[in-house]
Amino acid sequence: VYSEAESHFEKSLQIIPDSLQSYTNLAKTYRINHKRDEALQLAEQGVQRFPTDPYLLRQKAELLKQKGAYSEAVDTYENLLRVDDSSKIHLATGELLEQLGYHTRALGHYRAAAASVRQNATAFFRAARILYKIGNLDESLQWSRKGLNIALQVMDHEQQSLKTLIKEESGWLHGENGKKIAQTIKIQQDLIDEHFHFINQNFDHKDSEPIVKDLLNRHKKSAHLSMLAGRYYMDAGKMHEGHKLFKRSLLLNPKLAESHRALGAYYMERNAYRKAIRSYEKSLTLEPLHSETYASLINLYRKIGQLDRLCDRWLALYKSQSDNKTLRKHLIEALHKSDRLKEVKQVISMQ
């Protein structure tokens, strides 16, 4: 179908060479058909005829970027900004300038993107990283806080939308709305994780803790934030605060496997082995391929002298989950440590 459309639009452009619509239609078709060189050549010709058309300028810039011609792509993006002064274009321009090593110019575009009406958390994060690189630590930390706040607001809004969609529609996940919302949540969550890690790794606890407390106060219902803050306090050696935040995260969302694992590690360090086992087992039901959880459970059951019991449970489980290679690996390990070598051979033969 697209090959036929391509042929149709090529003929249309030959007949009406001054038609903007013909250029845009053919450019779209070339990209759909993965003809990047032809698409770039056409976009360049189109920009010569229509130098202020946003679509053709954006196509040219994106294709130059894909080709690795970053300097030319930046020039095209900056021409595009004269007719489309949007945060998305400023962000794309800043990212290319940063790759080229022009940090001051990149920072200017990130600031412009952050100043738009629809504030973009990514712009704040990119600016924060450059500010940190050039030594403006206080400003970097504040931009990180603003970016985290925006990302958390977006994630909260999208999660509420998803809850509404689940109530209203059956098969919501397979619909376009459900997929789009889930994708937005994942993007914001990754941004939050990345920048929380950035703060944790690069700033003193005394400087960053007021920001973490402020975010926790603003986003009291965010299970994900409570989980990240729990990790933050644990890393700082404030185990009691971390423990409370992991518990809080699970009250908000009992399906956070990482919080269950963190509590398991917390209890294990305090020799509360049975509590640790409960936490790790809850984690494993949520993430049955997490290798470290299996290893922790083997260690814990050995400590309480009940490794045989764990082996029996995993053997029964493996019969219904024979495709779980992580379970298989650690079941064999547990059986070895229990000197149940005959059953090791049986599990191996079940492949």
C-alpha cells in the first residue's frame, strides 16, 4: 500500500512541483518506507521552496540527526525555532548541542524549554546536569527539585487517568488510550529514578535532604517516591527513616517488589529472619525472575534450619513453572546445599 502511495505522490510532485502538500505527503511516505536518504533529499528540496514550513524543517532536522550530521541538524532546528518556539524543539536542539560539547548554548535551550507553559521535566533534568558540570551546584540541585516535582505531578495525573480508564473500559491495556497512558507513566518513572539517583550520588545528604522532605510532603500519596526516598535514607545510613518509608510505600502500593526486598534486607541485617523471609517471598510473587531474591531466601532458610522445606516448596512450584530458568537455577543450588543430589539430577533431566 505504501509503495503505491509513494508512486502516487512522486507523480503528484512532478505534476505540481510547487505543492507543499505533495512534499509533505511524499516525505511521510519515504520515512514509512525507511528511505531515509530519499526523505532527506526531498526535505532539503522542500525547505528551499518553503523555508518556513515547520513540518519540512522538522523532518530535515530529524533526518540529519539520524544521519549523525549534528551540526547541520542544530542549524535546521534553530531555523525551525523561528517558526515553532516550542519546548520540544528547544529540548531537541539542546540535546544535540550538548552532544557536540556546547554546554552553554545547550543550557540556554534547556532553560527556554523549561520556561514553556507545558513545563518539561526532562528540560529541568538536562539543565541540572549541565549546571552541575559547570560548578553551579546550588542551582543544579534546585533545578533537579523542580524537575522531580513536575515529573511526579505528571505521573500522579496519568496514574489517576489510568485508574479511571480501568473502571470505565474492559481490555483497557490493549486500547490506544491505555497504552499511551502506561507509556507516559513509564517515561516519567524512569526520569524520576534517574534523577533521584543523580541527586543521591552527587550531593551531600545535608544539602539534598530538605529537597527530599519537600517532595515527600508535596506528594504524600506517591508510593514510588516513598520507595525511592526509603532507598535514599538507607544509603545515607538512616535505616530507621528508610524502613518507615518503605513501609509507607507498601501501604500506598502493596505491589512494589523493590520495597518488599528492601524490607527483607533490613530485617535480615537485624537477624529478624522470619520477617525477612516473608518480605522476600512477597517480592518473589511479584517478580518471579529476580535472582538475588532466590539467593537471599536460600541463605535465610539455611539460617533457620529449614532449607529442606524451601526445596520442597520450590520443587512443587517448578512442576508448574518449568520455563522459569531463574527458579530452576536456584532450586538446583538449594538442593545441592541440602545434599539432595538425586533430586538435582531429576530437575536437570526435566529440561
